[in-house]
Amino acid sequence: MKISLEIDADTSEIEALVRMLLLGQISDADVAKAKLRESTYQVAEMNARVSQLFVEACNRNDRKRLLTNKAG
């Protein structure tokens, strides 16, 4: 069986993956980095959602203002 994998990343980004695959080693630092990365992505997702809600609210306010100006 042959398995090939191509990853476009810096060596420092995949060093832990290589250790896990080839040596079966996972350090506490690897786990801590993974948790930090996941936390960072979750914060980014929340920020993106908050921004999206803000834009939607602004668009609703703009539509209401336009309707009010047309009526008035």
C-alpha cells in the first residue's frame, strides 16, 4: 500500500504532524498549540459573524430610512 500526502506549508507548521505520523510522538506543547489555534479560529469565526450581523443591521436601517424618506 502506498500513501502520498502533499502539504503546502512551512516546516514549522507541519513539524508536529510529521512527528505524529512517523514517530507517533505528540508533545504537550503540540496539544497546547493545537488548542490555541482552535481558539483563535473560533474567535475569528465569532468576529466574522458579529461583523456580518452589524452589516445586516446597517442595511436594514438604511432601507427603513429610505422608506421613511419616500413616505415623508
